[in-house]
Amino acid sequence: MKREIIITGDGSKTIHIPEWDEQYHSKHGAIQEAQHVFLKMGLHHYVSQPSYQKETPIAILEMGFGTGLNALLTFFEAQKLGTPVDYTGIEAYPITTEEVHAMEYVSLVKEKEVQQVYDTLHSTVWESKEVISTTFQLTKRQQRFEAIVDENMFDLVYFDAFGARVQPELWGEVIFKKMYTALREKGVLVTYAAKGSVRRAMQAVGFDVERLPGPPGKREMLRATKL
């Protein structure tokens, strides 16, 4: 399927699939979306809970590793928070080396050694846990969502699949049951989506679901907690 590089509303790039008229990240701002949905409403929310123990690594599962932007931003946020992260990214169709280089996040992510970290995230071996830094470990798994069988493994899920308009099968009870099972007690799932059908599918498998203010260009998003 053809993929094109486009510039989003905040100046950052993402990948566009013309056949679906769908992007890997929001066309209103890839970095802004990631920071709001996954860092602010996900990571920061999780570490603010009374039950969180700072010395214990947060196990994060990203559904849709894609360009690696969410992993990159989480890497630097973990350093700032002083909390270790054990990060697992699921991706059925990894992007190419050329596409990695075309993202050019180094000019917009104002952190030291951004390009080096980004290149490392993409050059690590698939299906193997790799130590990226003292606060960040990464495992990349080339896998379809339907094949996930993890149980009580993760604290936080970044659910960043393509939208329900083009892949409705990824937004129903079957997949969310897998997410519920993969999360530990009090685990959290965050996603940019806010459709009523998605919220109801989450609730049907046992999640407690909140509607929250969305990132630029979206009125709402969802956060689900395993009680």
C-alpha cells in the first residue's frame, strides 16, 4: 500500500496512506497529539496515581509503533520524570529506513541527542528486549493486533491504531478484551478515539471509561482503566 510523507499542523511530519485517506498521526499536529494523548493523559496520569511506585518500571504497550514518535517522546519524558520504562511496540508493517530518516523530528523535539535516540529506537533488533538507556528498555514485536496473547503484563497501553473508519475490526470487543487481559490491575489505556461505539466496546469488556478533552483538532478522547 502506497505511503507518503506529509507535514502536519504543528510542522512535524507523519505518514499518509492515500488509499485510505488516513495518517499515522493527526494531520492537525503529530507531536501535539502524541504529547496530549499519550504523555499527558496516559503517562503523567499513571505516575500521579497513589499506587504508583517510582522505582518500579512502567510497562508500556504501544499498539501501532509506526514512526516511533510516541516511543521517542516517552523516552525523554521518562528521563524528566525519573521513572524507568519498559516499552513494547507492536507493529505489523514496520516503516522503511528511508521513511525513518524523512521524519526529521530532530528539528522539533527540543532534546539533546534526539537523532541518535530516534535512530537507535529504529535500529534495534525486532523480537528482542534492548537497553536504550538506564531509564528505557525497548522491545519491538512485528505482530498483528489479533495475535496478541499477553496476560497481566502491562501498566499502560498507548492504543494508536488506524482509525475505526478504515480498520473497524481493531476497535471492537475482541481487541479490547485482549487489551484488558494484557493490562495489570489498575492499568490504563489511552487513545485519541472518542466514538461512542469504541467507548461501548471498552465498557463491554470491563473497562471504566472516561471522556477527556482531545488533542488539537479533536473535541474528545478516551481513557480506560482496568478496575
